[in-house]
Amino acid sequence: MSQTLKSEGIVFKSLKYSETSLILDVYTKEAGLHSFIVSGVRKAKSKMANVYHPMNIIDFVAYFSDDKLSRIKEAQFAVRYDDMTFNVVKSSIAMFVIDLARNAIQEKEANLELFSFLKSYLIAIDQSELNIKYVPLDFTIKLARYLGFGIQDNYTLLDRYFDMKEGVFVDKNVGHNYIMPEHLSEKLHELLSENNYSLNKNERNDLLDQLINYYRYHIDGFRPLKSLAVLRAILS
């Protein structure tokens, strides 16, 4: 049975459906991750299609159902980005944020802390509050904390290898191969401790690959990130 849902939401994915409709994946403040259909927004005279672009933060009203596709009745921008929509660097980084979140978040229950984190992070990208070239690493590290496999910064001269099974730094005498190389483990520690870190492009790329493998280990069915190639071209 359908009920009316009024909520903020972050558009994770938008797919064309039939001649005039869209099917959306939206991470909602009130109900977690759900799919919705919105009709008529791709008509020639409609000005609403841009509202449903991935990475947008919207206010919406929907006929909501847990067991079938819910239908959005009306929506508007909850946040209007000042720069990100027109800035190819910021929008590419934001799409990586959305891509990673969409692949990693599986819960269909409300998580107000996670929603607030995602919303605040997108706004911070738009408002240039973050060091852009480090955003992919920073976001990947911080998101893991909300998903239950946050990284513990227990790095020492003895425990200087990051164990991707346990999420902690260890010595090398472990019974598996899910160990980050020593050099990248040290760079990860520097990022975690915000200790005068400096990574060149290759180090940033290699460390991000390792962290994506960390997600892949901890999340069943984690898919390749389509945004990664574009991100690297933009930040090259």
C-alpha cells in the first residue's frame, strides 16, 4: 500500500524510461536508498529534467511503497549549487562521490548521520572548502566510517602495513595477502593523521586503487566505478 513521503534526497542515478519519464535512485533523508519513477519530465517544454540530475539535492513528495516502484509527484531543488554545475572539475569530482556512494550504500533504512555527511560534503565541494585533488581520497576514507569498516590509524614503526581485511595497521607477519604496500600505507597514515601529507599524482592514483580494493573486500557485489577514468583525466 502506498503512502505519501515528503523528504530531502540526493539523486544517485537517473535513467531514461519510455519517451518522457525517468527512473531514479535517490538516497533519501527519511527512508534511505530507494528507486522512483517520475513521469513527463522529458517532454520538450518541461524544465524539470535538470532537477533530477545525479548529485542534485532535492525536496520531493512521492507516493511511496516498499514493495514496488515509488512515484515522485513533485520536486524542487533543496540546494542550488553556486559553481559545481558549471565547473567541470568540481562536477567530475562530485560524480565520483556519487558513484562511490551509490556502489557502497545498500541500506534501505534512514541514516541521518550518513545523509548529513553526504549533503555537507557535496556542498563543501561546490563552495571550494576542500583541497580538490585530495577529495577522492578524503571522501573514500571518511565514507568507510559510516559504512562500518572505518580505518583505524594505529600506525607505528612496527605496525606499518595496512591490513585491508581488518582495517588496521599491522606488521607484515599475517596469514593473507590483503596488505597495502609499505610506501602507500605510510601515505595513508599521513592522510589519516593530517600530518604534512604530500602525494604526487601517481601516489594518489595508486592509493585510491588500494582503497577501492578495500571497499571491494568489505562490500559484496561492489561494482567498478565508471567515474574513475573521467576523474583521472580531469585531475591529471
